[in-house]
Amino acid sequence: MGHGVVDGVDGVVGPAAPDPDLAAPVPVLAAGGIADGRGVAAALALGAAGALIGTRFQATTEALVDRSIGKALVEGRGQDTERNSVLDIARGASWPLEKYSARTLGHPYLDRWRGREAELAGDSRARQDYQDDVARGVIPPLPVWAGEAVDLITDVPSAADLVTELAARAEDALLRAGRLRPNDPS
């Protein structure tokens, strides 16, 4: 969810990711684009030890985000996401922005500053305008960090219910693919 290397692999298991067999005994986790049990099953079938699921867990009742974030994720679509540094620059994030960008849903400041990141970074008045707009409620207080799997988010369950559903659907997908035998404890 959200931040990743600007010019690198986002951590997915696949042709460009580390081979789990070559990484052994270090477990490889799949990340990026996983929001349902089928994605978990695919990661496991490709040799990952597990899955890192970000965006999907933002849309749970326990998530430490404003309720509007969950609503935005349910309503959002993958094509509505964009990898950029604009919102981190406007917010004054203190980490290496040239190396790490973020994937977010649309935002008014993206429209205003897209392609002009260097100008925004050098304009203290523009960054203060961002803070003022947040304080006045003109723009959302936080970006909606969202991966492209946002299309798979259709509800805001409890985290416990989500984990139960992810496990059940992953098990079902692995059974259908012949990667797991019925009543197999693994």
C-alpha cells in the first residue's frame, strides 16, 4: 500500500522478484496488488511464505484512519490511483522522496502540482497553502494511500472477518488449483 521504490520492483513474487528457493532460508513475502484470497493463493503457489496486504486492511473497522478513507477505498478504482511524490512533498514528509514515491487515489493537489514536484519542493508558500487547506477542510487531511488492487475492495469488514475470509478463499483457490489436498493441515 502506498510507498515503494520509484524505479524498482514493488515486492511482488514473480519473474522480477527474488526466487523464494534461492532466498531460502529467508522467507519471501509477496506484496503489491494482493487484496483477496485468490491473491494470497497465487503468492503461496509461486513460493512466497506469505503475503503483505496493505490497502485492503485500511478498509477495516479497526484501521487507524478516518472513516472517509474506507469509503474512498470502496468507491475507488485501480485506474484512479497514481504513483507520485506530490503529496509527500506538500505534507513535508521527512524521508528520501527521490527514492520512494507513493500510490494514492486522486487528490486536488495532484492535479495542481503533477509534474512540478521540484517547484513545489522549493515553494514554502505552496506547502503552507496545503496545510491551510487541510485546516479549513478544503482538502482531505491525509492522502488515500491505495494500491491498484483497490478494485477488489467492496466493503469495510472487521480485520478478524477479513482474515477469516482471506484464509477461506485462499484455501478454496489452492484446492481448486490442486495445490492443496482436502483436510491438509498446511
